[in-house]
Amino acid sequence: MASSKQQREQREARDRLLRYQARQEVHAHQTKRRVRDNIIAIAGVVLIAGLAATTQIFYFTAGPGQPTAEPSPSASGAANVGAPDPTLSEYRTWTGTMVINGTITLGVELDGLDAPQATAGLVQDSEDGYFAGKTCHRLATSDGFAFLQCGSIDGAGGPDPDYSYGPIENAPADNIYPAGTIAMARAGDDAYSNGHQFFIVTDTTTLGADSAGGYTIVGKVTSGLENLIDDVTSHGIDPTAVGSDGTGAPLVPTTITSLTLQ
């Protein structure tokens, strides 16, 4: 028979083996968990990158964009960036004039009661002189899909990374935007991507709502729309600048001279 010393040594050896095996199991479990966590992290990065790329693609192709319709802009997110408080709208009707190409004067009216956030944004932009010299980069002339989109920071439809807001306000329940409507452009499926850009509807237009809703109707053109149509939109789209959705830069280069509100 083994001596007490040998038995004790055998027990200690077994205990050391058990402890070693336990540590090995813990290490293996931790390794598996790290691998799993790394896979999840990589997948998250890929997903975020994919969403960012999709947002950029959507931004440059949406707006009132696809033939089934929608307007363009801005960075995604559920918070306002650089936008004024809606109280700047004073929750009232604002009137004023928008001059285009130095000769076309549009009477405009903004609805600070039903679209206070968008009205506040345009009031701030007007007071800051933002729109002077900004172009109207996008024109649609189809039957039931006709508008002129203006106000991008880069003249080509790009968003302002320092300025975006939501939510969508005063969107029509029937998705119909009457001629003369002034509405805010935004990126598809993003209620907080309203920004500087707006579009003027030149003929009654249907813009289907997306997952975020419709488009904020901020006001209307009260006079001069026929002059805008005669001098700009009736000349059509530059054939060298037509996008896949049938919209493109107006053939007549179009620039906002000023926007004044009171």
C-alpha cells in the first residue's frame, strides 16, 4: 500500500491537474468569447460603413427624387444640429419676397404655426443672408412630378454637415403637393435630415411618403410662380445633366439673389 506521504502527493497532483484543467477551460471560454466579440464588432463596423455609404448614395439620388418621388438632403440622426429653436418662428405667418436670377420676384408666405421648426430655419437663413448666391441645382418637369430644388451649400445638392433638423411638419396626408408649395428637402427615410434645401412645386406633384413620412410644407409662393415657370422651368433640364430619376440641373442657370421675410 502507498504511504500517507505518497497518497498526499497523489491527491495534490490530482488537485493541480484539476486546477490546470479548470484554468484551461476558462481560457478556452475567454478565447471563444473574444473571437465572438471581435466578429460582432467587425460586423458592426461593416454595417455602419454600409449604412453610411447607403446614406450618401441616397442623399445624392433622392429628393424629391425617384420617379416615385422624394426630395434630397442631409446627415442622418435623431437630433437637431445648428438649427434655431422653433420659437424663432413666433408661431405666425411670415411674408416676404424671393428674388431669383435678379429679375424673377416671388411673393412667399411661411407657415410658422403648422411648421415652426422649418419656418425658424428659413427665417434664420434669411437673416444670416445664407441664400444669396445659392443655386437651384435640381429640376423635375414630368407630369405630376414637377419642382425646382434650391439652397444646397455646395450648389450640387450636398448637405451642410453643421446644419440639420427635424421632425417632419405639416406633411400632406394624401401625399399631394399643390403648385406653389414650398417644402423642405431631406434624405430618404430620415426625418431629421431637413436643412437649408427647399423645393418649389411648379405643378401639382405627388410625392410618396417613405418610412419617415412625407415632406414638410413650410409655405407657398403667393405671386410670381408663372414668371419662374416661363423664365426657368419651362426651358427644361440640361440634357448633359439628367440623372437616372429624370431630374437634373435646369438648362437656365438659376441662382437665388435674395430672400427677405417679415
